[in-house]
Amino acid sequence: MQKVIDTIEDRIKEEIKPEDLAKMAGYSPYHFYRIFQQHIGYTVMDYVVKRKLQYALYELVNGKKVIDIALEYGFETHSGFTKAFKRVFGSPPSLYRLHCPTSLPPKLNLMNLHEKEVGGIVMQPKIVQKEGFTIAGKTYESKLDNVFYTRDAPAFWDQRIAPEEAIETMLYEKLFPKKHGEYCVNLNDREMNRTFTYLFAVDYDREDIQLPEGLTKLYIKPATYAVFKIPPVDVEQFVSAIKGTWRFILEDWLPQSSYEVDEQGYDFEYYDELCHHWLHEKITMEIYVPIKEKVGIDSYVSRRN
């Protein structure tokens, strides 16, 4: 599988036929398609198209015309490229140009992802700018050393202190947020390294509702975020996929990207209807990491000059 993935990378601008990949792997096409989807989390051609579009993002942010990118990556028309792009990323290229990473997608190491138990391939994040917003909810504590940020303790749920459904229901009944979605944020600061305080919250966006006793309010200031969606997985893999994605972000994506964590912001986990296993066969969630451009020696000298 790694050889297949590497070949797709090397031939990313060429026409890639799944039967050729099957022959390389030494399997019949039928068996290869099944094994590929089992290990990668996507069908062969779905993965190829997604990967082509990830590289196209890099071309977009560097100012290439959409029609030139479309032809370069094997899409016959501007409209065909745009249609595929919208299907994968949810917005047209012209809009996504404003919100895409400024670096090439990192090389994929399947053994590395397997060891992290990610559950599939983590696609390039969407870069978004969020206005400040307020959330409110219930806090939970656990004893963990040297935990300052959400990213220091991946998967709150793995601490076996996940909020009961009654708490979640209570938050919606008391606060009436305008949209569905829960946040998990670590509230610790650098003076607190013996306990781990997690806030399980929803949007607190109605001025006519007073904060109920026993709940904690938190204002999250405006920030730029890299938003990662974990690979869709079975419910039994959910916790390990969250933890694995956090590790991928910190150990693989950030070091290879042109960004660093903005320590002035909050990183948080966001759960909406897509994590409801009674609604979806595979479930997912999002991780928001506050970022800023890395300042290297070259850019520092350039700015001083």
C-alpha cells in the first residue's frame, strides 16, 4: 500500500488507472479495490481525486489560474475541476483560495498513521478566520501532569469522564444555542500542572438568557485556525482516531507546514451531528488549532530591511 501511495504522489499530474495500481500491488483489481478502501478509508479513485485536489490547493494559493491547474492535474474542463473541488471541499476554488494552507500536503507514511491509529488518511486542513465567540458549559477535572492545552491531552473521552447525555441535554434546554454543536476545551493555564480541567460546552449566543448557576462561561477571541476533520470511522474507533489525528497534527503536519501554534488562542475539539453514530454509519468530528505564520530568519531579515 505504501508503494501504491508513493506512486500516486509521484504521478499526481498524470492519468492514474486503478488497474495499473492493482497490478503493481500484485492483486486482482477486485481484491485490490477492497484492500485499498479497507486500509486507506477511500475508494482508489476517490483518493486519487482528493489527493490531486490537495496539490491543486497549493497551486491556487500561489496564484495559478484555475483553468491552468485543472488541465495540469488531468481535469478536462474548468467546470469539471470546479465541480470536483466543490464536492470534496464544499466550496468553489475561488473562495477556498482564501482559506487554504500555504504549504504542500505532507507526504503520507501509512505505517506512521497506522501506529497512531488514525483510522484513515487525514486530509489537508481548511484555514479559517473566526470572529470571537462565547461558549458556556460544565467543567470536569482529572489528574494529569503538564497539561496546558487541549492538544496535551488528546481525546477527553479517553479519560473516562465524558459528560453524560443528561448534561448535554441540560445545556441545550438551558442555553438554547442557535446551532447544534459541542466544544471541548482545556481551561488549564501554565500555573496549573497537576489537574486537567476540561470544559464541555455549547454556544452561549442568546443575550436574553442568564447563565445558570454551576456553569462556566468562556470567551474565545478572534483567531485563525487550521481545521482538521478526523477520517470517518466506526464508533469503536472514534477515540483512537481523535488521539491519532492530534498526534498527526503535532508530529507531522505542523513541523512540515508554514504555521506554528498561536499560543494566545484556544485549541478545541468540536462535535456536531456528524459524530452521532445513530445517524451515520461512520462518524467524524473536527479539531481546531489556532495558528500563525512561522517567522524564520529569512522573513525576519526581510522585514527588518
